[in-house]
Amino acid sequence: MKVELHCHTNRYSLCASATPAALMERMIQLGYEAVYITEHDAVWLDSELDQLRAGYPDIQIHPGVEVSIGEASVQHLLVLGTNDPGYLSLRRADRVIAKAADDGCLTVLAHPFRWEGGAELLDGDTPPDAIEHRTPNHARPDQLRLAEEAAARLGLPMVNAGDVHSAKMLERSWIETDRPIHNARDIRRIVLNGRYVNRTGE
């Protein structure tokens, strides 16, 4: 199963240029079987997700969110498997991670070495479940090396993701799993049990 864990659309992410429809159509063409929509500090309503799913039954469409942490907002946590707006007001990494664990959702530190200070929460007492390794925005050798060192030091899994903002960013980095995703929160078990492989098209 080809899975995109980090995807923005122009419905709620101002930095994204692609419509939800355009992304779903292209993902299906490229063989993606599941996607997590992770808008910046915004969640899709159930009714919106249901409408998109009805239009694109050939791909699993799951909820998520990319939460900005702290005042500087250089640390970003993906929470996969939820569209609970309660995450949007937490702002602190430990609170987001604790709530996600209670809810059975996966937390991933997005592009940890893209900006200075982006990985600071890794020095805290409550690390996320995983960290991003390669994305189109996090692919320099030094960024990859630092992510690998942090993951080894903390014993965290690394995941590749597209950090998709346009259709051109598809099929650069993603994960594949032989485990079925019956519901959105299955991704936590899959990643924590290591039942996936990181893929890259570059």
C-alpha cells in the first residue's frame, strides 16, 4: 500500500496551490492507495471528508493536522488519524503528544531540521512517535544525517513523506506498507511496529 502521510491543499493551507480534487486525481494516477490530509493548523469537517471520499473512492482519504508548536512556529507536529479541532489550541508539544497517545493517533515531527529550532522538542521529556526523514523540503544531506542521528539517539522510527503542496511534489518521498489501513488510526500501529518501508522517487 502506497501511503502519503503529509499533504496540504488550498482549501485550508494558504501555502498550497493544489485543489483537493487535483491532488486526489493525480495520486490515483500514480498508484497511491491512502493519503492523510494534514492542513496547517486546520482540520477538515467529517462532512467535507465524506464528500471528497465519495468523489474519489479509489483512494483512502484520512484526516490529520499539522500543528504549529510555540510562538515562533518553527516546530511542526503531524497528528495522523484525527480531525479533532481540540488539537489546534494546545500549542505545546507535550500536550499535543499526550492527547494523541490517548486518542490512538500517530505524532510525527515534521521536517525537523528545515529551520533552526525545528527539532528542539526532541530534547524534551515527551518525544513524538516518529520523525520525518526525507521530504521535498527536507532532503539536503545534512538534514537527513541530523534526522538519522536524532532517530538513533531517541530510538524513534523515521518516515518519508511528500509534504505535498502541489501535484509536482508527489512521488518524491512516501511510505509503503503491506498492512491494511482499516481506519485512520491504524497508521500508528503500522509505524510503531515498523511494518512499512520508506520510498523515494529521486
